[in-house]
Amino acid sequence: MLSIMPPVGFGLWKIPREDTANAVVEAIRAGYRHFDSAADYANEAESGEGFARAIAEGLVTRDELWITSKLWNTFHAPGHVEEACRKTLTDLQVDCLDLYLIHFPIALEYVPIEERYPPEWLFNPDAAEPEMRPAPVPLYQTWHAMETLVEKGLVNRIGVCNYNSALIHDLMTYASVKPSHLQIESHPYLTQEKLIRCAKDYGMDVTAFSPLGAQSYFELNMAEQSESLLGAAPVMVAAQAHAKTPAQVLLKWGVQRGTSIIPKTTKPERMRENLDIDDFELSAVEMAAITALNQDRRFNDPGVFAEAAFGRFHPIYD
């Protein structure tokens, strides 16, 4: 299996189930070897079909792939962590994950797999007044259960997603198996330099999701078209200077600052375009101009979307 995460991965969030298997195969054909999945994306079984097909066709071997998945909020209790991981392994048709992350530092009440999967945010979505129900599970208990997955050979590495610096400091006081990776939202409107520096000081690699910023959130009504980074002046200037697209410049900025990135698309031509960023470097001036776009604008914030969609105010960022 790969020892280092490829810097440009393929994100599986929001890819429709009916398109997922083909998207995985096309992404592998385009050259992707790093795939970012999660139980909550509701397409892991279809992703597994894509991996199995690509391997059967001789496009790739399992050892050439880096596959990340994530523990959903309803499986935080120690007795349910392995159950969730094994379900993901079965769906993805693999024996071991390269990386398994705690998806959010939010524990929700358990929903049995046979009752509803993925369970999503609401405990009882069919009720007259559905509820998002937090569960009293400390993060240290969840982490220790994650460590047993490494000991049993079900995952090679464990890490966290959507953690802030205080939670990382706390995690490092009790982790026997140290987190290898942190995954966070990061783009030029949300640069997160302090958090990235904190993680790297602890030896954690950082993956930036939503590396293009608002693009993933228009259809969810979580961003305005005016917030697109593709038309930002420093991005457009750099794109013209290097004969690249604005999207390629944004992805290069992410990689050049030392993070892995996981753009997503179902279009084969866009898949290839997103990978085609190795033949240019942004200058220090270009990097600084793009970084200066920071507005601390977070698009993926449960303190906002959970209240709007589920009637529960549950912030994890201040």
C-alpha cells in the first residue's frame, strides 16, 4: 500500500450514486490514486464497485491506491466504531483503509445500520418533529476505539476531520496512536494558517477539502455566486501568467502551501485538468496575493447548516 498520500486526490462527496462507480473508474483512468470517501456520502458501495472494476480491468492494483474514509457521528461510542469501519470496508470492497478519520467532533445518538444507513444528522427523520440528538460520548473514548482499528489491521492510519487547534492539543495528550492526518476546509477565503501550522508542528499531514472554495456549495444554498474564487483578481492574473485555468491556480496554491487537496468532479476532462498542475510554480508574490484574499469565510459550518436544516444549534467553531 502507498506510504505517502498523493497530493491531489479525488473527492467523492456529492457524487450521485448512479454516477459514482463510473466516476471512480474514470478518475483512476485519468491518473488519480488518492480517493476521499465517507460513510455519510451515501455512495461507498458504488465506490467499491468502481474500485473492483478498475482492479479487475488491470487499470490499477489495490496497493497503488490510497483510500480514505470517515467515521460518522452516530458511531462515536466505542462499541460502534469497529462496526462502522467494517461496514465501510465491505462497501468499498477492501480489506484495509489507508486512512480513517473521525468525520466531525460531534457525537450523535446511535442508529443501527440495519435501521438506516447512512444515518445522516437526524435521529428520527420520519417523525412529526425530527430531532438531531447529541450523545454524551467523549472524544477520547472514540479515539481509543479508533486506535484498536489500527491494532487489528483494519486501517493503516487514523486521523481527524474538522478539528480545531484546541481539540488537537487535547487529542495529543491521550493518543497512544498519534493522528497522522487532519482534514479541514481550506481555500484562499479560509486560509487557516494557524491551524495548519499547529497540525504540522505535531507531525500531522493536512488535507484541504473544498479547495476551490464556494464552488461545492452553490447548489446547497450555502454560498452565493458572488463568492466564487474563480473570478478573484489575483487568481485570474496568475492563471493568465501561467496559461492555466483559475481552478488550476487555486489547486496549485493548495498543494504549494503544503496541503493535500481533494477536488471533485464527474467530468473526465475536468478530472484531467485538476491533475495537470505539476508543470508550473506560483511565485512568492502570486502566493502572497492569493493568500491575502482570506476572509475567514467558512462554507461548511455545522453551527450554521445544522440549525438551518435540523433546528439544532451545535457550533464547533467559535
